[in-house]
Amino acid sequence: MKIVCYLKPHCGWSQGVRAIMKKYGLEYEDRDIINDPQQRQEMIEKSGQMLSPCVEVDGQMLADVSGDEVEQWMLENKLIQPNEEQPEAPTNQPCAHEINPEEAQIKFR
């Protein structure tokens, strides 16, 4: 199975996708769409949109997905088998700048 992930270096959604890949021991290409404009352009051309993460599995593009959505799609398509291992990072969390301070888990006074 060939997996290409178009991700940001420090984004909650991208970290969630990486956590799912690690949870299932999947090899994948991690393409940095922030520091490599060519990778971002390729993602836009293949997915038809500008939002990330995007994950391409054997030519099938999953656009603007969370780790949870990637995991669910792979389970439904029988590309992976369920396991009880916990991911190393939240798999459905926005980037830090997108979190509403009112809803943040850590509150500062």
C-alpha cells in the first residue's frame, strides 16, 4: 500500500494523521506543505482544494481529513484491522491557533 500524507509540521490535524499511521505501523511519505511550496501545489492539484491534511492511499485522495477519518476509511476498506493501541496524539484536534480559548483544556488566569 502506498500512502502519501500532505501535512503541516506542527498542526493538530496533521499530528492526528501521523498518530494513526504510527498506531497501525503504516509506512508513508510525510510531505511538508508549509516549507515546500511544490508539495502544497501538488496537494491542491490532486485534491482539488487547499485544506489539509490530505492523505492519498493507493491513488485514492482523502481531502481535508482528521486522523479519525483516515482510520475509519481504512477500517471500512479493510486496509487495516482494528487494534486497541492508543494513538500518541489526539486524532481529531485542530491546530493550536484554531482552538477557541474558551474551550481549551488548559485555562490560564
